[in-house]
Amino acid sequence: RQHRWLQAMIFAIEEINQNANLLPNITLGYGIYDTCFLVSTGLEGSMWLITGKEDPVPNYRCTSQSPLAAIIGDATSGTSIPMARLLGLYRYPQISYYAGVDKLSDRHQFPSFFRTVPRGKIQARSIARLLVHFGWTWVGILAEETEYGDLSTQSLREELLNTNVCIGFSEFVPTIYSAIKVNYIIDLINKSSVNAIVIICYETYILPVMQEVIRQNITGKSWLASASSSTSGKIFKNHLLVGTIGLATHKANIPGFHDFLLNLHPFTSQHNMYLETFWEEVFGYKWPNTNTYQSTPTNELGKESKLCTGTESLKELDISYFDASESRVAYNVYNAVYAAAHALHDLYMCKPGEGPFGNGTCANIHDFEPWQLLHYAKNVNFKNKLGEEIYFDDEGNSLPVFDVINWHQTPEGNFEYVDVGRLDFRLPPGRELIFNNSALMWNGGQTQIPLSVCSESCLPGFRKAVRQGEPICCFDCIRCSEGKISNQTDSSDCLECPDDHWSNDRRDMCVPKSIEFLSYTENLGIILASTSILFSFIPAAILCTFIRYRETPIVKANNRELSYVLLLALVLCFLCCLIFIGQPVMVTCMLRQTTFGIIFAFSISCVLAKTIMVVIAFTATKPNSSLKKWVGPKVSNTIVIVRTLVQIIICVTWLASSPPFPEENMKPDPGKIIIECNEGSTVAFWCMLGYMGLLASVSFIVAFIARNLPDSFNEAKLITFSMLVFVSVWLSFIPAYLSTKGKYMVAVEIFAILASSTGLLLCIFFPKCYIILLRPDINTREFLMGKGTFSNKN
């Protein structure tokens, strides 16, 4: 590769020398010095080029030849940085074709440095962009142990801070081979859960590591190589590395370069270094005049190797070296040489009096100072033969463009890279990546992008919970709590649903909350409503029976008017349950408890009146009793009206001060909207129930006291049982009512109303109906007075 870079420079210089429009009548020359990737050698070569002597004398130019114009190089940032510091002191233009470290953009430290490769920050941004594109959030970094590797790693870390990509490990690859360090890196790769590894390393340094990866058959890893090694055929020549993604400098097909390479020959190409060595390398022969063979006996030469004759033809070879269409770094070298030539041309074409220096002076092309050429280098702007514009920005950087390559294995078993995309940061943000996913080939022939994550993605309905002490890419997936959702993959938090919505079972969508109230359309509402209506017919039927048999002793004996009124009240008691069913509105909320309270107070007042009348009637039969004047309907009517009026006053006060109202209650069940009646004043509610309980208790006590009266007045026993049932029902109602919520709380109250009403009906009226309908033989005055007899005969 490096030899082809050298040929690109020579080709560009020869092409410029043949161009009559560029530097006319001026011939460019060149000197070549190999840095061997060593800083000391690079500095030594720079001083040799500056001073013109192999034993350099600092601050002296010991040559009478034409001045040194510029230095093209070096390739690696590790050697370019110290070279740029040195050359910057003398203001010699230095144009690198491969050094991408971002630090070299600092004009204060490196005032004379230029490059035809994108700066390190662009490369770091490109790597980060690719990691995000492939969804690789858990990556490792292998960087060369140089200033370039260190600074490039720092730049990449800074770029990854703006993404969700985490670094699982970061290690430096030694520039001088160390088996211990290489084995440590291999062991780290094997043990790490990272499946995507970024290589920021020159091919010479990373090669031992990749050879060990191949030797140990490490699979399941995806590699992303930086521009310094991505196109290296020495590294990516094994099926384990197929699918490697790489950043590569922009490629071009340099016109005429292919023919130039094919015409290279040690006998005809003058002043072209390394051609003999290159010839031996590509043909596998040896020149007879090399040192190796000078000491080797002639009879043994044929046994070891064939000899080069010079008649070999490069056109017979099929190697990538001659593929000018794949020129990448060589294209950068070509542009760097032309940039220096155009700077010289601008200096050469300066007109006296119009020059950029003092008093409009110009520089002499045959004797100029480096700082004078530096002025022109900063303003270089031209189009090359391919029509691409070449220029340097204020920091000496070139176009921010990278090609994206992918290493494939051909059907013949060869390994080659193909272009699959481009990163052009001249385009608007978000559109800089142009990618062809269908052209990708992954290791093992897979078409699906390999995964490299510390934790599997959290599906919608879950949120990420970072593990303590680990990077943010390592997390657990926790299901969103009720009422919260996450509708995206890898949500960091769950969103709370609006008040009138709730999360579905998958916790990935907010759905309207179900509205709950005791409805006529549901089974429970239908049963309670039907029961209420059906049961209301029973007291109505009994009333009709009492009216029909109103002249019989059993009806007349127990204050039939109060019985009529009580039966009507019981009809209303059953029917008032209907107000509790259906969606609560303002009217029904105000009528529910008040209607129920007044009707039941009225019913119990009737029972109390009947009980008191039984006691008065029995006592009035005694001689000289003063209660005879109280026997009559006035007393019973007064008791009923006064007792009921007290309940009416309580209810009216309740409605006037703090009436019940409908409300949407979400506290008992957050997933539902329970539409219920807020009682307004809970004090008034319990006062209403308490007064009703007081009436029932008084009726029970009075009836209990009167339970042993003669048989003709046995209604006191019936009332005692009815009040016992009534009080038991409502005492049980209180804990049941307080422990339920929503529609079931309403159902409990309806059940209590039905049970207590049924208890009154059964205990007070069913025995009388039994006598009226089934035992008319005992429905006589004599029997009721305890003087008659009856028979069980039919």
C-alpha cells in the first residue's frame, strides 16, 4: 500500500512537470525519506529535507539547490505530530495524506500543517453515526498506543456522550510487538460481552492482534475499522473477519495512474526507489546482485529461488495494487502534491507591485522563504482532473467525506471490500449518511445486523432501570406500573395516563377508563330491580286482601287503617330501591337517601303506633283505666305524623345545607371511574339512619314488653320479631356498607332495604294472611277473645 502511495506522488509530480499550464518552465523535484513509523526517524528525515544534509545542522540550509517547497506526509498521526511541531517553527508547509488526529487542527500548535484527509473529529463523528445506525450500543475500542490513538479515543468518547452507546472496554495496542499485551487483549475480547469492536489503529500495529483473533478462531464479533486500517488486505483476509465495516477516505479513479503503474520497471523508471524490492515481492524472484545472493554459491541459487531477469511483465499480474479505481490514500497523496504545486504556481504567477507581502512585493520562485509559500498554501483552491474541488479550511482540513466499506468473501474464496455507503458532513444534519443496507454482508452470510448490546431492548410496556455501578447501556427491563405506559422500545421512563384513561394490560397504550355504576343493563341491576318490583306486589296484594276482608275480626282487631297505611308504605319501601339503580345524577342523588329515610321512618312509625295502640288497648280494658280516652285513631295518627315529621326535618336540613351530588370516584379502583353519589354531609346521612334505628329500637322495646299480653293481642309478638329482624339487618348493613365500594356499596344498601322490608312484611302480615286465607274457621271474634275453639278438621 505504502509503495503505491509513493508511486502516486511520483506520478503527480511527473504529470505536473508535463503540464504547460501549471508551473510553466518550472520542473518539480522530490526527495523520499521513509519514517518507518518511528518518531525519531520522522524527525531525522524532516531535518534532512530541511537542511539538505544527512547530518542535519539545525537552523541552516546547507544546499545551493532550489529551496524545499513542502513536505508531503507523514501517513501516521504519531509521526506527523512531532514533524508538524518542528516544521511549524520554520513555517514549512506540511501536507499529510493520512494523519487524521483532531489535535493537528490546532493552528496555534501547528501553524503550517494541512491535510487531504478528514480531521479526527469527523472520523469520530462518523464512527458514532455508524454505531447508532447499526444499533450497536455496547462496544469495545482498540486504539494504537500513540498520541493519535489516545486523542482519537477521546474524540470518540466525546461523540458517544450524545448517543446511547456505551463503551465496554478500551485498550491500547502496542506499537512495538508484545506477546503479553496481545494475549491480554485477546483474553479481554473473549471474556467481554461486547460484540462490536472499533479499531482505531494503523495496520502495522493491529496486525498481530487480528492474526491472534484468527488463530484462536474468535467468532461472533463485528469489527468497525477506522480509515487507518479499514482497506488493509493484510488484516482482513480471513472468513472470520468477513462483514467488517470500515471507514475509508474518499476514493477516485486517477486518470492515467493505472497505466503508469503497469509501466513501472526497474530498468526504465529512474530515481524510483524500492522498485527492485517491489519487483521481488510481486514476482517472488530475487535479483542476482542482492546481498543475499552475493554470498550464496551459484549452484545453490536454483534450489532456493528463481532469479529476476527484467523480462517479467506487470500486466500478467492480477493484484489490487494496479486497481487505480480503488485509489483512496493514493488519491489523497495525488491531491496533496497538486495542492503544493498550485501554491507554488500562485507564488510564481505573482505580479510585482501586486504581491501579498510588504509594499506589494512577490516571492522569487527560485529563492523563497517557507513562510511565503505558506501564505499561498492557505488559500489554495482548485479543481483536479476529476472535477473535484480541493481546498483547505481555516484549520488546514480538507473535505469532511468518508466512504463506508464492507469486507466480502467472493465465490472464488477471495476477500475484497465494496462500497456500501458514504458519510458526507457537508449535507444537512440527519442526512449525512447515505447507506445501502442491501449490499451488506455479515459474518457467516447473515443478512440481519448482528447485535451488540449489554442488555436486550425493553419492549413497549417496560422501562429501563440502570444497574447500579454499570454503564447506562446495562439495564433491567421493569414493567410499567398501573396507570403508566411506554409506547416505544427502550423507554427510559413510563408516561402517566390522563385522569380519565388507564393503561391496558400490556402497558403500551392508555385506554379510556371503564365507567362503573349499578346499571339496569347488568345482571346485578336487573336482579335487584326485578326483585324490588316483584316484592312490591306482595304488600299490594296483602292490602287488597285486607280491604276485601276488612270486616273480618282479624283485620278489624289490629287497627286496620294503620295496617292499610303500613302496607302502602311497604310498597313504597320496595319501590324506592329503583332510585338507587341507574347512573347517578343530581336529582336521583338527592332523592335516594332522603326518600328511603322518610318512607322507612314512616313505616316504622306505623309499626310503633300499632305497638303503642296494642298496649293502650290492653290497659284500657282494665276497670277504672284512665287510658280509655286514648283509644282511637287520633293517637296513632299523631304518633305516625310526628315521628315522620322529625325525619322529614332532618332530610330537608340535609338537602338545604349540604345535599348529595354525583361524583367520579377513582380512588377505590384507579382503572375505573366509579360514578356514585357523594352524600354531601355524612353527619346528616348517619343522623337519618340513626333516627331510623332509634324508632326501630323503641318499637322493639315496646313490643318486647308487650309480648306476653293475652292471645287476642298477639300482634305485639309479631312486631317484636319484625323489629328484631329489622334491627339485625341494619346493624349488619353498617360494616358491610363501609367495607364495599362502588356499585356494590349501592347493592348492599338495596339488599338491606329489601331484607328489612321483607322482614316487616313476613313477621307482621303473613300470619294474618294465613288465618284469613287458609284458616277462616278461626277468624272469629270468640277465638280472638280466647273464648272459642277450633278444629283441625277440613
